[in-house]
Amino acid sequence: MDIKYDFSSEFAIPISYGSSEVIETGKWGFEKPETAFMTAPCQETCPAGNAIPQFLYLAGEGRSKEALEAILKENPFPGVCGRVCFHPCENNCHRGQYDEVVSISAMERYIFDVTSNHHPDIHPISNADSKQVAVVGSGPAGLSAAYFLRLLGYRVTLFEARKELGGVMRWGIPEYRLPKSILKEEIERILQLSIDVKTGEKVGKEIPFEELDRFNAVFLSSGTGLSLSLGIEGEDLKKVWRGGDILDRINSGDKPRIGKEIIVIGGGNTAMDVARSALRLGSRVIVAYRRTRAEMPAIEDEIREAEEEGVRFEFLLLPVKISVLKNRRIRVKFQRMRLRGWDQSNRHKAIPIKGEFLTLEADGLIKAVGEGVDLSWIPETLSKNSLINVNSSLTTSNPKIFAGGDAIDQPRTIVTAIASGKKAAISIDLYLRGCTSEDVFSKIRVGNKGALSMEAYLSGRNGGNWSELKEVISYPQLNTLYFEHSKRVEMSKLNRNKALKGFSEVNLGLTSDEAGISASRCFSCGTCNYCYNCYFFCPEGLISLDPLHQTKTVDLDHCKGCGTCAKVCPRYVVLMKELS
Amino acid sequence: MKEFMTGNHAVARAVRLCRTPLIAAYPITPQTPIYEKLSEWEASGELKGIMMRTESEHSAMAACIAASLTGVRTFTATSSQGIALMHEMLHFAAGCRVPVVMANVNRLLAAPWGFWADQLDSLSQRDTGWIQLYCENGQESLDTVIQAYKIAEQVYLPVMLSLEAFFVSHFMEVVDLPEQERVDRFLPPIDLPHKFDIDKPGFLVPVVSSELYRKYKHMAQISVDSVKEIAVRVDQEFKKEFGRGYGIIEPVMLDDAEVVIVTAGSITSTARLAIKDLRKQGNKIGLLKLRLFRPFPVEAVRVALRGKKKIAVIDRNISLGCGGIFCQELRAALVHSPDHPLTYSYIAGIGGTDVTPEVIQKIALDVMSKNEPTDAPIWVMEDY
């Protein structure tokens, strides 16, 4: 330091023209701030372990391409999930305890929509031995497994019995919820990683199962394929259809003539899809369900939209007999039910009210009471309880055969199927590298609900240097003093009259303004979103932030460890660590 | 031009007349009217400076120090808890040799809470290195602000003037307002040395060695001492320009007095009246008004009180465990005088209690009746 001691007059005071930086005040401290990210509850609850706070931050900054790439690290289907996922993430959003949850699903869709035609910077890692893996079935599980196996460097052959890829996304979900063009774009992005595709030939039929022996590993993701029957008289009548068949026909471009008045049996997503599709075909629709609205397994959004569009619901009705009238209409006799007790899955049980029946007439009936897994084409040893049997790492009784999606025992949703594809890809990689004994899954978990991080897997896979596990952040750990109350942003919708005229997409997505507001509502629990609180409040001005490269540095030579940065961080990202 | 106004507004008017470019303050009763008046003039454009509203008195003083180091005249006003909060920065101001001028409206210090006149707030800042002047009325407060700049800018030391809550700050009196041209002549615009210079960045108050610290303190002591002469000279120049002067002390009917009442601040004007009556009754009594408190005018006081028999110092303050603060200072000043008078400490007017001519007469009669020295302060209560 260059201090000038001026004694030229008695009015003088000492002045320094050097910098006080030479004084390493950081040596005085007992604690140092550490940036430690945590897992947000949304991220933990997403079966795919999506880095939600991160992609919302990037989207909010207008960095949509980076946001897309952040999603694609864990989930190859942002366009699909942004439209049809049941978004459990939103049920656990901490913002819900403050005012209203963030519109995560709509944001995922927005990111996909605005980055359309963008070629993401995603490449397979180099894998010299490049073994071959067969994937049977191209639904969300199969395509995800193929995608992640490809990223892990394997040569993948994808077998699909139908002429087009997509499985339930292609044939089961109506156009007004998931336009085919969106699905096509997502599948094309996956296929760009060079995946060998064989369509129109069914394994177990045109292709013998033994044909799969030449692969180093096999992933079975054949979905369900069988419609469950009601087991009642009249079920095989001409005007009684299976929900899956109707959706398949509509999704194949057909417009089945189902009549003016239709009864749909069931309370799941297929029932809702069928009911709403029937409205679009010009029918009046009654949905009959044996429990009440609260027990319906369908996504809440779908039930609400069906109600809004004019589907009539009749609850506590179990069909017992279907017959044909002279005027060729059908008559359905229902047993009236009541709720009593709970079943194994903690749902109310419905039991008959003795002697009480109801009869409804209609032009046709569509049954949508669930699907069974077609196991006829696989060796008997692979199945159990009408499902393909797998252990926790998705391995069947044959160590080189793995399975996932709706064919195994897990919730039948798109995102759980995607998650099983990812998990299977990791299992297959571990198997092919002879690392099955290592407990890798606990090292790459996202929270405690089963989600896995492919990014964590890729970073630790080679050297075994696994990144530190992030704990799940609790609501009280947030410093909500820095947040302002605001309303959740909802997508606008096609008006009802227009919507019912055809199969145009109902949800219209967010505008860029709405997306900006929506992204900024995210508390970014446990993930730095460069709010600059620490920067502004640091009394010493020692913090440098670089949002572009997402880095943060603290000048520890001068940090006295006052802890202000940790106190003012709204998202619990800065922690004070005692110096040893 | 004469105007009827409060002591607070007289102070504000003086600040405007001195063309102070930077005022930084925080409101506090009973000082707030100064703050409000200056804000009003800033809004109307009559004040050519910046009225900076800081978040505390500590910050107000920090702002004044920093601004002064960039070369401009600065002002702040405060009171009681405000000056207590400012304490740390008062040392910085004196140590940085900045000629900041501050008006302190004397108000008691909590606890218990109150707003009334008491000199303990400014006297508690005795050792901060500030020059301190005590004003008797609104006119003197106005004139002292103008004099304060002239003193401060010659010695590069901050000056505090004190006026008592309500008795001076809020009572309205006729005040003779000096003309702007004459103030400009007496106190021309100034460009203080730029200690802060953007072309040559540096920082003040670096760490210094023990010896250097001692050296700077010693230089400051020499400067503060020189104020005794400078203040007299400035007052004389002021009298020449404006026709009014106050001296650093003011002897009243002292020549033949045997007993002397010593006061500072507004009690002086009451004492002037009481003395007249006591004189009429044939008592050889006089009055000494203390105006400059820091530096303490030891020599002037010694000369003024030479040969007197008894002194009664009336203090509107108390240093608990000792006595009236003006009395302590006076005793210390007289200790080297041969045959120095007996000095009695009377505590009157604490917490804004009224000191009437009758109270002063009682004190005078009491001191005249005493023949033995008394160390302890004598509290003047209603039943006294």
C-alpha cells in the first residue's frame, strides 16, 4: 500500500493511493460460503428427473435452446410431455404453499414449441466396442430406451409391429391433445442419432423371438395390446366397441360412425379420450363409472376438460347386461353401487346396492375399462401375474433381457414409461460393461422417489467419480421474503364450439409474454437462477456471477465469512461451511 | 430586515445565506423544522443546494464528511438520540479535518424518553474534537452558523453550535436577517482542498502506526487550540460587517462584582434580568456567559474571573457521579489562578424544567450565603 503521510500543514490527513486488496481479510473468517445446489421437489417428483428449475431459468432468460437441451438430457419428449403428461411435478411445487403452483407443464411445451426446427447439441458418447441392443416396441419406453442407449454409444435396432413409430402416443392419444406433427418431430429428433428401425413386422410373428438372440441385450417395451373385457352378457354385440380400437381408428384417419348417443364405460384416460373424441364425431356422450369422480384414475385436467366440453357423467354404475332393442339401439342395465371401505391401492371400493338398477339406452357403447398385456409372443419364463416380470433394475429372469413401459408393473403413464426406458438403458449399459454388482442407482438418484439422472450417470460412469448427491429442499429452507405473490399463468384454449368441430389441438400454449411471467414465478428451489441477491448484499463486493456460463465465484481471499450471502439467498443455494 | 421567527428557522435561514451546496440530515424532534424548512426551499428552488435525506444521522454525518472531502461546504442538523447515533462519525469528521457545520438542538437523552431541553446530548460529544458553541437565542443561532463556517474553514475542523429545545428552537423572536451580499462578502464561496479526486483515486483513513497516530492527534490539538484566537477574530470581523458580536465569552457587569453567575445558552438571557434586580437590591453580582466550549477559553475565563470571591455555575446538564459539566470545566480552568474563587455547581433546568428569574435569584442568594467550598452539585428543585 502506498500511504502518503503529509505533514506539510497541521490540517493534513493520511491518504492511501494504493489498494487495500493486499490485506487478505479472508484470513479473519471462520466460515466460508459454499454454493451447493439442492433437488427441487418438482424435480424429485418428475419420474424422468427433469431439471425443472434449470430449464425454467433458461427459458425465462430467453435461452430456449439451452432450455431444450437441458430437458433432453433427461427426457427425449418435451413436446409430448408438455402436452399430455399428468405433471406430478406441479402437485409438489413449493410455490403452491406460497400462492399458486408454477405452470411447469405448459412451460415444457412452450420450450419445445419455440425451438421447433432447432437441432440440439446432443451427441452419443464414443463407445469403441459398440455392442448391439434390440428394442421391441416404439412407445415412450422403447423410444426413450433407444435414445439413451444411443447416447451411451450402443448400436440400436428398434422393432415396431405397426407401420409407424410412437406406440400409445401415436395410436392411443387423440390429435386434439397431441398433434401427430409434434410426435413426428420428436421421433425424428431421436432417429437422427442413427437408430436402425424395423417397422411393420411383429416380433413373435413375422420375426421369431429367437431372432433377438443375436443382440447383446434386448429391451422389451411392447405395451399392453389387450382390451380387458367387462365379462357380461351382450358384450360382443355389434354396437359395442373397445375404447382402444376406436382411438386407433380415429388416429389412423378413420371417422367411425358410432351413432348419436354413446355410452362410455370407464373412468381412466382412455375413457376420457374416447368420450371427448365421440363428442367430436358428433355424438352425445354419457360416461358411466362405477365409483365417483374423486376415484377416477384419469388426469384431473382431462376430466375437467371433458366436463367443460359437455360429457355427461353418471357415477356409481356397474354395467351388468347389454341388449339390442328393435329400433337397433342398445339398452344397458346398470347395477347401482355405493362406496364402502378401501381396496389395496387405497381407493374406495364400490359395492352393489342390492336390488337397485338403472337402465340407459343409446346408439352404441364403448368400453374403456383397462388394458391387459399381450404375453403370447414371449417365453413364459419372462412373465408373472399377466405382466412381464422384472426386478428393480428392470432385468427379466434372462439377464440379457430387460423390460419397461406399460408391460411391466408400474403406473401406466407416458412419463413413467420414459423413466423406465432411461433406467433400462443404464441397466443395459451396466450389464454390457459387467458392472451389475455396483449400486449405481443410489448414486444417480434425483431425490427419493425413484427418478434417475442420466447427466449424473454420464459424468460418473467412466471414472466412478459420482457427483455429490443433492438433498431435496424443504419449503421452510426457502427465504420467501424475497418473493412477490402472483397468479399462476394458464394456457388459453380453443373455444368450445370450435374445439368440438374437429380434432384441432385444444390447448393453445403460452405466448412468449406469458412464458416469461410463468418462468419468473419459479422459486428455483435449490438452484441458482442468478437473482443477484448475494451479489448486491455482499458487503465486500466479492461475488462474481456469470449467468451465461452459469458460474459463480467468491473472492475467498477477502471473504470474512459474514454469511450475508447465505441469509439473503431466497433459494438456499449458499451455505456457510465452517473452516477446519 | 427583521422577521419574526423561531430559532430553528433562523438556523435554516443562515444555512441558505451561506449557500451551502450539500445538506444531509435525518429528522428528529425538536430539530425537524430545520430539516423541513430546508427541504421546502429545496423544492421551491430558493435553496441552491442538495437536501440529502439519509436513512440515519450516522449516514448523514458520513455523507457530510464525504461531500466535504470533495471540496464543498456542508451542513447537518440533529438532536439528542440523533447526535448519540452519530457519535462514531463525529470522531471521523474531526479526524478527517472536514469543516462540516452542524446545528444541534439540545434535547435530553433517553431513558426515560422526553423531548425537553437539556445540554447533555452535545456535552457528551465533548471529546470528539469538534468545536462547540452555545447560543442564547435565535439571533445568535443564525449569526453563529455564519461564524461557524468562517472558523471551520480556517482550521479544517468541524463546528457544532447548540441551541436549546423549544426555549430557542421553537420560541419566536424578532431576528435581524443579514443581507445576502453582506454574507457573501463575509463568507465568500469556497473550494476546499479536494481530498477525494476522481483523477487520483485513493482512500482516506488507512491504518497508521502508533507514532503517526500520535503525530496527527498532536497536530489536531494545535489546530483546536488556535480556535480560541480565530473565534475571537471571526467574531470581531462579524461585528464589523453586521454590527453584532458575541465574543467567545461575555462578561456582564463583572467589573466590580464579587459573586458571579456563570451560564451557557438560553438561561443567560433570564440571568441578565435577574442580575439587574439583584444589583438594584445592592448585591455586587455579575454574569459570565460561556459561548465557546471547545476549545475551552481557559485564558479568557481566568482573566474575566480574576479577583472574584464566589462563582455559581448553572448547568442544564449533569455528568452523573461528578456534577455540572460547565462547572467542571470552569474549575479546571481556574485551578492555576492564585486565590481562585470558590466555585459552586448548581444543577437547574434539567429535562427542560423552567429556570425563571426567581430561580436564578435564589441561586444567587444561596451562593452569597455560603462560605465553605462544596464539591457536590446542588440540585435546584421546586421546593428548594
